[in-house]
Amino acid sequence: MNTPDMGRLMENNGFGSKVSFIWSVADLIRGPYKPNQYGRVILPLTVLRRMDCLLSATREKVLDKAEELKRKGMSPQAIEPILNRTAAPSDWPKDRPFLIHNTSKFDFERLKADPNHIARNLAHFIKGFSSKAREIFEQFGFTEQIEKLDKANRLYLVVAKFAEIDLHPDSVSNTEMGYIFEELIRKFSEAANETAGDHFTPREVIRLMVNILFDPDDEALRKRGIVRTLLDPACGTGGMLSVAEEHLGQLNRDARLEVFGQDYNPESYAICGSDMLIKGQNIEHIVFGNSFDEDGFPGEQFDYMLANPPFGVEWKPEEVAIRSEHDHRGGRFDAGLPRINDGSLLFLQHMISKMKPVNPKKSNGGSRIGIVFNGSPLFTGDAGSGESNIRRWIIENDWLEAIIALPDQLFYNTGISTYVWIVTNRKPDHRRGKVQLINAVHFYHKMRKSLGNKRNEISEDQIADITRIYGDFRHDATRKLEVAGTTERVSVSKIFDNTDFGYRKVTIERPLRLKFQITDAGIEALREATAFQNLTKSKKKRGSKAAIAEEESGRAQQTAIIEMIRTLDSSKVWANREMFLDDLEAVAKSADLKLPAPVKKAIVSALGERDPDADVCTDKNGKPEPDPELRDYENVPLEDDVYEYFEREVRPHVADAWINEDVRDDQDGQVGKVGYEIPVNRHFYVYKPPRRLEAIESDIALLEKDIIRMLAEVTK
């Protein structure tokens, strides 16, 4: 069963007209509300109208049953589950609890019929819902909006408008309802110049992720009565949860996917909760809060996990809690902390902490994770950095299974390139020790109408093809694809060993070589040196006689040092630092001056100049002193011996270089810091020679003719 994508749904008049109709209601609240506030009214009313339509067929039965149970003296707690069952539509699955009912006498038509008491009646209508449904509207904070709309004389107008739209499941499926929510959020966010992509992911991207996540388990998921769990720790409006549930339902109608989600945006949480509630999922599995410092599922583990965390969002608000967990060890973030302005890899560590352990004896257990990232987590961070250490931890544990490079311009709030990471602790035998990179950047078609930054989408056939490429697990697999208007054979899959992404960052030193000469420029540099200026600074009370005396003594010492230096031969060039220092000490002794060590160092720094022909400067043990300005680094592949690599790649070009053996890896203690990066694009890069100069000149000539022609038309 192919689920319609956003582009096709938008082109469908029924769906597009509903979005346009709901969006038009925002015009009624212009004035009392600013564009960035429209969603506070329109989104909860959309959910309210959806629930109203869903309950329409059983409303009278529920009211009758409620009166009957009250006459029997039953408590509200005992009555609620009975009324939920009574309210369930006739075609509701027997194995799913229905958690919505309403015991008020109102629906949208009755609200519309009494304009004079609209605020009171609407509040009564909401209070009449079951407890779980009321929780949703509490998160929306809709009570405040009722009062505000009523004072502005807009409440009745808005409710009356919503009464005109049919959101019954027979007219609008759950999938289409999800799209309506997404499109409304996108429009509200765009009007407010906010980030719509924080709330939802394009459905075709989710379907691709779900396909690949479930692909190895298709056979197991077809078993009768199977139950699996899935978590999205950044669930937004619940799109990933819904698509995963739909996919498993299509695969096996007898299977059940228990979905869990968490989000820190109240409106997104409320929409996700209402969606789950309408579908019969446990609303308690949807948690409000930030996954970093308010883990909604502590100690729990899941079969599958999906997420599209916000790109490049800083984690400074949660820094104290995250660093505390990292420093105390034994928590979610032991592997490392990324830079403060991008918490993407924190989400992945959080998800990995919730993987089920594998049971090797029974060949079961384990978890599979799919997460969307931008390019930054692939390569940001040098060897030894938080990002690199996190990649190292994942790859060396053999959890990274595949990375899929997606087309650009797929998301509503960004046109940048994105990547799906597949992470699992139960790789099949043929994938162990391996990572598959999939190049899917050309698997898309242009949309007829752009939606924000979204101009491309992936078709169902393309999703199926990418899934096959993943399943085939072939190195150097190719496809004939359209690239820049022409059909080309493109590499779409490459298989690598885990170690192919690792390297040792080795510090290469070269000796410091200095020559010395007495010059005016050098002496001026000495005057500016901190150690030299400190000679005139006193620790005594400022302005006191003792302080003034010390300052005067310091200035006299400065003058004596300069005069002493000028006694050296200005025409002489010292190519050896020790010889220069010997001569300096000799003239200082003759002048009866003692040179403090910091001042002597300042003189060497001011008068010294790097010269490749000068002698090597050595330390007190006679070993060459490294020159920080000539320091370099070599990234040595993990499969190479560091010293063999140095002799082969460095020594022939720089004979006096050496490896700094003091710089060692924190984990294995060997020379060089271990780093990991995953240069996906580089592995699929194909060099294309530039166009011939003659062709470029021909194009320029044609453009010039067009410009002259257009100018002539303008001047006529």
C-alpha cells in the first residue's frame, strides 16, 4: 500500500482545501493575535474539531450511558473506562483501547447555535472530555485563549468557522490528518519566522527510515501476535511514530507496535498526544519534557528508535545536567560531549543507552536506531574531541551499520544535505565489522509546488530502490540515474571496514633554528615585551615612596639593559643561540648586570629570527628544541604503522623532522591521538573536468548578443 506523499496530497483539492480553509480562520484573529501566536488558537481547535467529528456517531449513546451509570452511584474513575468503550467507533480495533469520550451536551453545531454563551459552553465542552483528552488541551493552554478570544469578540466567529469543516476519519484519514497538522505548523512557523522543521519530518523520509529499520526483521515481524516497542525522543507531532505504526500494520495486521515519544514543545506534544489518543495508543507513552535533562523513560529499553533531532541546536540550557552526568560516568554521555552549539550526537548517545542487550544464546534481543543528521556529526571535531570520541565509541563497538546520504531540499526549514544513520547492536554476520555508505542524493523528483525550503521529494519507487540497495549490501553497486539533466551510471553503495574511518593524528616536530642580530627593530620589540615592562612595576602600594623607588629602579635597569645590548657588534650575525647567549652574558657581566630568566627569554625572542641555515637550538639535555611554528600533523590510517608511515611519507621530504612521542592517545596510550570521521561525499565524489574554454567563450558571446538585443529594445 503506497501512502500518498505531501506533494500529491497538496495537489488533491480535498486535502488542499481543508488546509486552506483552516489557515483562513487565522484571518479572523488578526489583531488580537500576532502571526507567531496564531497556532495557539488554530491548532487546538483543529484537534478539538477532529475529536468532535470522531465522537459524532456515538455521542448520544455516551450521554445515555453516563446518566445510567450516575444513577447507579458509580464513581467517576469507574465510569470513565466504560464510557470510553461506549464512545469507540464500531470499526475500532478490539485490541486497542479507545480513551476518548465527552459527556457534555455540546458539539460544534450546538456551540454555534448559542452565540451569547459561547465561552462558557466551549469551556464546558472541553471539561466534558475524558481525562486523557483534557490533558491534551491543558498542554495547549487553550483555556487562556478562550478568555482572550471572547474579550476580543472573536471566539464565536472562530468556532462557527470550524463547525463548517468535516474532519471525520471517513473524510480525512489519520495519515492525511497528520499532513494537515504538519502543513499548518509549517505555515504558522513561516509566518512567525520560526523553525518549522523542529516539529516534523517529511513523511517520505520517515517511510525510508522505517523501511530500512524494519527491513532485516520483515520475517520476524510477520509472526502472529508479535508486539514491538519504538521510541522517538524528539517526537514533534508524532510523524515518525505514526508512519512506523502504519508500516507494521501493512506488514502484519496482527502485529502491534507500542510507540513512545518525548518532546519539549507544548504544542507539538499536544498534537502528538491527540494523534496517539485518537489511534488508541497509550497517551502515557507520550512524555512532555527535554530528553537531555528530563529523561521520560529512565531505565527503559526499546526494540526500535527513530529521531530527527533539531540541527545545530545548542545544549547550553541543559549543560549543567549533561556535564554532571558525563563527569560522574555510568550515564548516557560517557563517550564524549560535542561542542555546545550542536547537541545532535547527544541524542544518539541517549538512544544508544536505551538499546536492548543482545542474547547470543537465543539469537534475539538488541535494538535498531535510525536518526537524521546534517553533515556536521560525520566529520566535525578533531582527533580526541568530543565528536570524534563519540564516533569512535560507536564504530569500535561495531554499532554503525549504514549511513544514507539524502537529496538536498527535502526538509521544510532547510535546503542543506542530510544523512540517515542506522545504528544497531545486532548486526547480522555478513555486516559485522563493516559499514555501508549509500549515495541516495540523486533519488528524488522536483515538486510542482515548493513548501518552504522543500523543493524535492522521494517517490515510493525510489524509497523501494534505496531499501533494496541497503538490503543487497554490495560494494560499488551502481544505478542509472538522472544527474543534472543527463542519465549517468552512478555509484550508490560502498562497503568499508570499521577501521577505514579511523586514523592517528601524529604530531610532527621540526627543530627550532634561530639567528641573532642587534637591530633597532629588535630592541623596540624588547621594549614592548611583557617581561621587560614588568621591571618597572612594583608590588608595593601604588603611589607610595617604596613603590616610586622600585619603579625608578626598574626604569634605570631597563636603560642599562638596552645600553648593554647596544655594546654588542650590530654588524655581527649569530647563527648559534648558545654562542649569542654566551656573548650576552659576557657583556652583562662586564656591565655588572644580572639578567632575570624572563628578561633573558624576552631578549632571545625579540632579537631572534628564524633561519633555516642557522644551527639547531637544543635543550639542556642536548636534544633538538621543536619550533611551534613548524609543527605539523599527519593523519595516519589505523591500519598503518605510525613509524613506517613516517619514514615513507614524511622523512623523504623533511629530513630533520621527528615524531613527538609525548603526544599519546588517552585510551590506548599509543603515539598519536585516535580520531574517526566519515567522509561520505568524498567516497562518492567523481571528478568532472571543467568545460573547454572555447565552449565558455561561445556562451559568453551569445549572452552578449542577448544583452545588446534587449538594450536595443529598451532604447527604441
